Amino acid sequence: MSDSCSGNCSSCNSDCEDRTQESLAIPANSDSNIKKVIAVVSGKGGVGKSTVTSLLASSMAKMGKKVGILDADITGPSIPRAFGVSECREASEDGIVPAVSEGGISIMSINLLLDDESAPVLWRGPILAGAVKQFWTDVVWGDLDYLFVDMPPGTGDVPLTVFQSLPIDGVIIVATPQELVSMIVAKAVNMANMMHVPVLGLVENYSYYECPDCGKRVSIFGESKLDDLADQHGLPILARLPINPTVSGKMDAGKVEEASADALAEAAKKLAAM
């Protein structure tokens, strides 16, 4: 790879030995025109990837961007519930039409194809990966400025499929303050580097709790290691998110688009400027 290489083979016409992704990339639905695809990842579960994805997408939509969310967490989907969409989607000759939230965000998730959203998806890795591919090839996304991919945790079949098969323009890595997460973040960064996908920045969730009475900030999960992580990997910090019961309440109620997250609104502006 040359010094000038961005690592994004999908937007490069150069013929070099590092073009490992191109042969595995698959075309989107013929009625889809997507300008940028951004994956939200982490090396472990429970750090708030779906929350970050939902709030970033909502912030982008409020900026006037056309936005979609591909819920790639097949066994643990939460995006439809957060946006209050539940109507089962059906396929037509053109493909599957995604659900649309009140704020105009296009959404596709396995829960929108199930009669019962609480039914477990008991599929092995290759079938899970195949479903994610179909969310790219069979869904009529239309014209989008940004498609956010809410990834499952870890570095297994589905993340590998997304990195290889979709033209990912960059990833956002979600972390929490615990020391253990430093190792997990390193795994996610290293996977992105191995797949030649740029890391756009870090978001720290559960960064602190602010007392509603006195305004004091308490680091419930310990002091942040985010600055050290950012320096270690040479990455920008996009946002630090507090523990906010109002946001979680809005997600539970299917009203995440009504939630306020100033830090992620600023992160959305940074992403739009990239």
C-alpha cells in the first residue's frame, strides 16, 4: 500500500496488490444510490452501538441529509424498536422496501421480517452473513446520503462479511471507560486496518453521569482512557456520551428521534465535513 492510499478500495481506480476487497464486493440493489456507508462497531456487546447509530442517524436527518440504517445485528436487533417501526416488510419485484421512521429515516432489520419480534433467530454464521448481504442487495434504499450499519459485536462472520461485501467508507468505534475496553478497541481497530477500512473516530459511551440536582459529574465506570486510546491509535475523538436516562427512555418508547444528544449532533457535523 502506498503512503497516499486511504485504504478504501471501493472509491479507488488504482490497480495494486492491496485491492483485496474489490473481488468480494457485491452491488447494491439497482434502485439504490448510496453516497456513503458508515459502520458503527465495537469488539464487544453492551457498549451502546445501537444507541450511537440511532442518535447519529437522527442528527444527520435533522441536518437535512437522507439517511438509512441497516441493522446488521441479526440475532440482537434493536433499531426498529428504538424508532417505533414494526410493520412487517414484504418483497416485491423490485426488492424489499424499508420501513421509514417519523423523521424520514429508512430502516431494515430482521425484526421487520418476523411475525413475532421476540422470536429468536437460531441461525449459524453463514446464514446470518447471507441475511446481511440481502439487506444490501435486495432492499430498495433509494437515494441516501448516508447509510449507517449497526454492527453486531466482535470480529466474526457478520462483521467480516460487511467489511468485505459492502463499500464501507469508514467505521466509528464505540468504547466505554473501563480499562478492559482498551484491548477490545484495539481488536476493532486492527480488524478495520486489516480490511483496509478507515477508522473515522472514537465515541465513548457511559462516559459519566451528571447529577440533575448539583451538576456534579461522576465517572461511574472509572476514569476515561479515551485520550490514551486516541493517541495510541492516532484517531480523533468524535464524542463523549453521558449516562442519560432520558435517552434510554426515548429508545424504549420508540421515540429516539426526539432524544437530544448534543455531543453526537456535533459528531454528525464532523462526519458530514469529512
